[in-house]
Amino acid sequence: MNDLTSKQPLSRSTHGAGSMMDNEKLIAESPDLRTTAKIKRETITAVGVFGLTILLIFLSRFVSPALGGWDQVNTVLVLACFLIVVSFGQGIVILIGGLDLSIPALITLSGVLTASWIGVSGDGSWYLFPLIMVICGGIGAVSGIGIVVLNIPPFIMTMATGIIVASSALGFTGGSPRGGASPLLLGLMKGNVMGIPWIILFILFFCVVGVLIQSRTTFGRRLMAIGSNLNAAVLAGIPTGNYIISAYITSAMSAGFAGFMLVGYANGATLRMGDGYLLSSIAAVVVGGSSILGGRGSFVSTIGGTLLLTTLGLVISALGVPQGWKTVIEGCTILFALLLLREDLISFFSRPKSRK
Amino acid sequence: MAQAPASAEPSAPENGLLRRLFSSGTGVIALIYVVLYVLFALWDHSALTSGTVVNLANNAAPLAIAAAGETMVVLARGFDLSVAGVISLTNVIMAAYPMEGPDGAAISLLICLAVGGMVGLVNGYLVSVLKLQSIAATLATMIICQGLALVILDAPGGTVSDFVADQLTDVVIGVVPVAGLIILVIVAVWLVFQRTAMGIALYTVGSDEVSAQLSGISVSSTRFIGFVSAGMLYGLAGFMLSAQTATGNPNGGASFLMLTFAAVALGGTSLSGGRGSVVGSILGAGTLMLLQKVLFAGGVSSFYTGIFQGTVLVIAVVFGGLITRLSERRGAR
Amino acid sequence: MSNWKKMAAKVGLTSAVAALALSAAVGTASADQKKFKIYLSLSYSGNSWQSEAANVVKALAATPPYDKMVELKEVISGADPQAQIAAYESMIADHADGIVSFPISSTALNRVIKKGCDAGVKFFMYDATVTEPCAYNISYITSGFGENSAQALVNELGGKGKIFLSRGVAGNSVDKRHTDGAMAIFKKYPGIQVVAEYYSNWDDRTTQQETAKALAAHPDVDGIWAQAGEYGAIQALMDKGNKLVPMTGENSNGFRLALANPEFQKRGLKGVSAGSPPAQSGYAFKLMMEVLTGKRDLKPQNIEYPLPWVPADQVKPCSGQSFENGCNVFPEGVVPSSFVTEIFNPTLLPELTLKSALDGKPTPGATIQALAADVVVTAPAEPGINCQKCEAPKDLYKLTKIKATVN
């Protein structure tokens, strides 16, 4: 806060214009003690989440001697890649204050179509991969249109879309998905170049692009504006309807892409491929500091949230305790991370410091 | 200063009641339920027998009570994911430590309410005092509760006391299901609560937290009460689930997560707070369970039930939104 | 009439019309009095095992003479026990003659099953079992998958080594039975150390990810004991490097082909493919029909289905569409690696070919063959699995398929 008790009292002259000019001179000459926040809150959250992840990696050496090194980092990155892609989409939707419950179903649909249309031969990849992305995007657009035009709450609309898509996938495959992964997908997920796995290079590229899109483009900034205050965004002339629909299209296409990756990883598709990615994507976004109400969050901290949760899962699975206790420990650690990264602590660190 | 124009004379008294019902969404879901039941009766001749009604009440009771609890949190603008964890936990406690007879049943009930209430206390503390986001905090407590359930019972088993399993799924006075009576009690308590200061505070905090704070309402106490009462209702839901399945299942609560929110939203409660009612959520739960039966009776092929469920969900919400908006516009004149 | 009342009337009229239209579109379920009304009640769906088991029943129900005698309806209720309870109630109210089902819980359905038995409905459960005495359980679960496969792994490892346990779904009674049986064997050998135990949900991809996590912490594993989804473990090992280890698992096509693959054998893959056969559903259906048509007098009991047992050196690819000449796996490309191979039983189910399991269509020219009079093998009582107030036999974890070659 500004230091209101100035060392020099304003003069209280009883004259007219002369005293006004004196006051102005006083104000112009008084020291400028205004400040802004020293560190942006988003930076603090990101540093906090990544810091916790690194701490966890160090601590995991106590759980098993094989952990705690670069090998573990490698494993975490490879295991986390699906969640990173999915969390990007979920993060965009949460940024505008919505929620996408259709992600597991879209992952499954994309995986099933990839395995059966493209299959092991890879024939027609050049037009089939984009076609599948368009189908997923189209489903996302349907969700978005329902939310914008028909005013259906995002929770219900995406839940309904998810149920319908999952049911269609079940009907399409008759219960048994056929096919496998094409050489391109296998190469992406299992191949490496000069010793570095392709997937790690790809994920690094994806993270950079994702951060740029969410934080540096007009698209991302407008989404954040819509999330903070829809009415203000409308008044500012932003075509909010189009942006909201695009957010859901983005989320659906991220889920579709994750489906491709999973087919490559497991060399096939199953009808349960998307299981687990709903709650974990929401958890990754929220643990990473984004507000579920929208308007705040950065992909950098979401990536941190993803890595933290994946590392946590890896360390916990190496503990030699019964499953029930593993689950309890997992929940407690998440709670601990949330408590460390909470609002008032972050405000404490980012509060403006007065300049001397 | 200009005088505010005198408002138009309200027409017949029942107009106001109808309008209130429909603008809160409760009337809409009640209408949808009736329509579905009519379809059910058309396709299945046993639909109107007391046996079917009792079965429906027993099946819907756990979800209905869980949805009622969730409404307490959603009204004040929050998400409570711990419903799945509390139900699993109370279910396994009932099955691992059965207590015989009516006294035993009363003690078991108190234990369930206490467990749920404690989880609600923790949630309330995390959200109101420590200012964590409700979806994140309750996600963590849900995971912890599910882990504890697995620690207590690592595979389905145990036995629930015969008194609980038999009496709570039975009927009194020949045709009235006990489960139905319990739901009616909850509805009655809600209708009273809705008019108390705390009930109104719940709605106010949900619509506009800042003005609620400025009008002197303690936002954190209101949320606290919301979470604790929600937790206790989840405990009751777990109790009723144990009565229906008569055994413990550490994963028993998992399917309740999505279904509870669907029931709440279907019942006309807005997921961003400030509008809705427990009665609507209970009817929403009943509709979801009835839908399964209607689709079965209609002979819908098993692969495509999902498509029907999703479509009905969307139609119901659109329909409901339409009617709510129309009735609000009408009421504003 | 005020605008509001007009609106309400309009809404009411529209809903009534919509309801009638919907009713006309979907149609009513009619009952044909002469046929047996049989319901196929699935709970969990969405993996190959479940759909193959369902297809086997559908194929048999469409094979003469049952195609004229049986009206089969499939109901999928999902992973929620209450949904399956509601489904059973609807089927009982619809006067079903028999229900052949995969129950989602060994205990939660007991009360509604009892009500059904009292109303004269016959319940035949396959693979998963219930503890209600009036239901028939047809399952391999008592045949000792856990203990036999554990002993096979111990034999391969010479009695010592570090192993992973890849389990099923946490909190599930089938997973518990298998794991208890396996641990009973592993505990006898102090040289065997379980360094990692994880839940793979009987899914290939989850097995792959969980095994990868376990490998990160214990890269020097010597062997893996796995329930369904075992092919994912092999993929995780291959992702990590060139080394494979002895493994036991269930009977996915991918796993059996891997066991027989000389390249993989050179890298260290050895073991046995056992596990849960989808063919149990067909056996259950045929038994039920024989009971309903009066050809067999069978009281409600627990019936054991034999455990499949295919060591690596006995894997033999099939050239055609059915299990002939002792073949027990399909060549690569014919079916995906997650396809569950044990869909046949030449003795019990000669009417089936691969198409039956893939599409649920009957085999042209086949007719239902009667089961042998003495085919029923009673299963031992196992509390929590197929009975409630009962005691397990003293030799619950006895080995039936393999002898210990190590002390």
C-alpha cells in the first residue's frame, strides 16, 4: 500500500488559486512510492509445482535406489505425455469457466477409429488422421453449440456428449475393437533419434506451442478474458460465442490426439482407453493453480501439475504398502500440494514490496 | 425522483405457486418424471403395481439422498466430489461391523452420519477457512476416503445386519416403502430449512458472494454448514445402499460421482449456485433410475441405451431451461 | 386464459405428443408364449472378454434347434451393482424363464436373485460367481489359476528371484481369489521376493503403464505373475530394453503368440498361458437350456470349468476358424492382440467357430450337441466366492496342473 503519511503536509492556504498550485507542486515533488506486485502469481504457482515435483523425485530415492535419477525423469515424461496433451484441452475449457466431461469418450473414439481405419498397415494415413481429428473437433463443436446456443450447462452438455460418443463406439466395434497401430504411431511412441525418444521431443514441442497459444496469442488472452468476466468480454466486443465453441473444439481435438498416442503406445485400442483421464486432467489443471471458475491459469503450471501427479503415482506405486494405504497417501499428498499452493500463501509471496 | 411504476395485480393465487415451481426447475423435473412414468406404464404392465413402486423407491433412495446432499454444496456455489468416497466408506463400515436389531441399526445410522459429518467438517474447513477450491479439496478427500474404504474391506463381502437389510427395503402399512418415507422426511426438513435464515443464506452466497458478505452473512459459516449437512446426507445414502445391497463393496460409491451431479443438474439446480432445490435433485435422481427401467421396458438395444440416456438428459435440460426462462419473464412483468 | 396457462397447456400437449411418438418409434416388447424367454445380463462391458462371452451365447441361441426355441435379449447394465439389481428386477417382472449373467458383485445381487428364484426364474452365472445358494455358478475360478500359475513361475525361476504381481481391479473378489492363491505358493519360497504389486484393471494399456512404473523402480525384475492384460507387461518390458523375463498370464492372443515367438524366447520369455475362458458363458447357456427343456436334472450348485493350461512349448497356431488338431492361438493379423483366445472347447462347445466369438453369429450347418451326462464337475465351496456360510476345504490351494520342481 502506498505510504499515505507523507512527510510533508499539504498546505492549507485559505487563498484560492495560489494554494491549488502550491498543492500541485507538493504532489509533483513528493516521492513516488507506488509499487506493483514484485512477482506474478502465475510464476509463483509454476515454480511451486515444479519445485514440489523435483523434491518428490529426490525423496523417491529413499523409496527405491533405482529411482531419483534421470531414468525416472525419462519414465515420468513418457508416462505423462498423454495427460499433458489432454490437460491442455481441459485447461483451455476450464479457463473459460467450463468443464469437458467428454474427454474419455473422445479418446476412446479416436483410438478405435485409428486402430480400425488406419490399422497396422498405415494406408491412407495422410487423410485419415486429419479426418479423425475433424470428427473429434466436430463433436467438440456440437458440445460448444449446445452450451452457447441452447444455454445447456457445460457439465451436462459434455456429459451427454460423452455418454453418446461412448455408446456409439461400443456399437461401432460391437464390443471388440479391431486393428493395431500404424508404423508412424509406433515410431512416434517407441522410436528414438540419437538416443532421445521421439515422444519426449514431441512433448517438449507440444508444451512450448501450448504455452504460447494459451498465454501469448490473442486467442488465449481473449479466452482468459471470457473466463474472468463474460459480460465484460461481450461489452468489449469479443465474439464470445465463437471463442467458447473453439475452446471445446480444441479440447476435443486434444483428446483425439491423445487417442492416437495411446494406440501407438499400446499397439491397439480398447473401449476403456479413456478411463482415468477425466479426473486426472481436472486434478492436473487444478493442482497446477488454475481456477475452476475460469479466468486464471497458465499451461506452464498445468504441465507442472501433470508432472507432479505422474511422479506421485510412480513413487507411490513403488511403496510396499497395501493398495488402500497407497490411495490414502496419494490423496494426502495431493491435499498437501494444494495447501502449499493456496491463494493466501501465494498472495503473501507476491504482495507488493515497498521501494525504499 | 420518479416513482417506480406500481406492479401489476397478480392474477389467481395458484398462478404464483405454479410460476415459482416452474422457475425453480422443480416443476419441470416433476413433469418429466410423470411423462416417463406414463411411458413406463404403457410399455410394462407391472409398472403400477406396488411391487414395482417399492423396487423403484429402494433403487433410487441412495442416489436421491446423495443428490440432496450435493445440492447443499452446489447451491452455495461449490462442487463436492467426496460423495463417492463417503458412500464407499460408510458402506464398508456397515458391512464390516454389523450391529443386530433395531438398537444396532440406530447406532449404525449414527456412525454413518458421524463419519459423513466428519468428512464434511474437513471439507468445510479446507474450503471455507483455508480457501482451497472446493473441487480440488473434495477430490483429495474423496481419494482419501476411497483408500480408507479399501483398507477396511479389501474385497466385496461382510454382511449387513438383517434388521437393516430387511426393514429398510420393506413396506409399512402394506404399500408405502420405508425408503420412500425416509426421502419424504428429508423433503420435509428441507422445506422448513429453506425458509430459515441459514437456508436463505445458502442461496444468497451462491448467487452473489460479495453482496452476501456485505449484507452481513458469514459466507464461511454458510459454506461450512453446507458441507457438513452434505456429508451427513452422504452417510445416510451409504446406509441406505448397504440396506439395499446387504453387503459391503469398497468400490460401492464410485458410480455415484457422475450420477449425483447428473441428478442435481437434471433437477433444475444451477451448477454455478444460487438456484435450485433439494426436491428437484431428488426427483432428478428418481428420473435417472426410472429412465433405465423405461429403456428396458421399451426394448431399446443394449448397445444404444447410452445414446438414449444422453439425448434424454440434453432434452430434459433444454426443456427445463426454456420453461424456467419463460416463467421468469412472465413473473417479471 | 392467461398467457401462462396457455403456455402450460402447450407444453403439456407437446409432451404428450412426443411421448406417443417415441412410444410408436420404439415399439412395445412383445412376449411370444411358445419360446423360452432368456435374458443375457452383462454388467461390465467394453473389453474383448465380455463381448466374446456375450457373442458365444448369442451364437448358441441362434443355432438350431435353439433358434426356434429361445428368445434371447441382451441387457448391459454397467459397473454399478444397483443398475444390475434394477435390471434383474425388470427381467423377473417380465417373466423370464432363465437369466444367464455375468454378475458385477458376488454379494450385492443375492436378494434380488432369491426373489427371482422364488418366482421360478433360473439364474446361471458365468465366470464371476454369486454367493446366493439358489443360483448356478459356472466358473473356472475354483480351478486354481492363481496357485498353478504361481508354481509355474517359481519353477521357471528355480525358486528364487524378484517378481512383479500384476493384479486386476482393487476391491474385487475374483482378483482377491487369484492373488491369495498365488501368494500361498510364493510364501513357501523365501527366495522369491515380490518387489512390486500393482492393479492393472485387466486392461492391456493399464498393465503396460503400471509395469513401466514398476520397472522404473525395479529394473532388475526376474519374473512377472500377471492376471488379464498380460500382453501389456511384455510391451512395457520391450519399451524398456531388450530383456524379457519368464511370465505367466491369462490367454490373450498376443501373449500366446509371444510365448511361441523364437525371437522373444531368445530374449528370455518363458512361461504358461492360463486364465479365464470366455467359453464359460456357452457352457452355462447350454446347461441352462438342458435344465429348462427337462433334459437334465440339476439342482442349483457351483460347477467348475476346467482351467486352460498352455505352456510355451504347447502353443500351436490355428490354420482355420476353430480349434482343430489341438491348435490354441490365432495367427497374427487374424485377431488383435487383446483378443481372448479361450473361446472354444471341442468337448463342450463343438458348435462354435471364430466367427461366433467375433460376431455372435451361428456356424452354418451346426446343431446343438447335447452335453455328456456326467459332464458336471462340482466346484469346491469357497466362502466369499460361491457360498456364504461355508468353509473352504483344507487343500484349497492344491496344485492341479503342475508339480513343484523346486523345493
